[in-house]
Amino acid sequence: MKIEGLITFIRRSIMEESTQTELEAAAFRALVKHLREHTEVQNIDLMNLAGFCRNCLSKWYLAAAEEKGEEMDYETARVIVYGMPYSEWKEKHQK
């Protein structure tokens, strides 16, 4: 069994799916809050160290919304992650 399958099996065995969703949502909100508070961490640093950045997170959010049939554009997803329009964040924080 692949590790992903094992993790899914363990999660479903331990908790209800709605609880899992609530925990994942809380973790997402904590990550977004952390990234908003640490604007000194540049996207290129995140890409080099973690393999993803705020833009990636925005794209994943957009893809999840589209998968659920929600209408959203990339810029809206970026506002959700950055906490402001990307152009404003870039002007204030990008080095």
C-alpha cells in the first residue's frame, strides 16, 4: 500500500470526514496567516526551500474552487492568500 493510501485509511479510521475537513481548513488558515505575517519570506525563497509559494497556494485554492463548481478567478484566489491584491503586496513586500 502506498503511503498516501495508508494515510487516507488511518484518517478515515480515526475521524469523521467532516472533522478531517475542519482540521484541514484550520491548518490552511494557519498557513495563510503565517505567510501574511511573514512578508519578509519571498516567494522565491519558498520555492527554493519548500517547492511551493503563495502563488502555488493560490492556484491550488482556485483549482479546489473550480472542482466544487465555484466561480473564481486567479486574482481572487490571490487576494484570499495574500490578504490584498497581488499588485499591492508586490509593491509593499517583494524585493
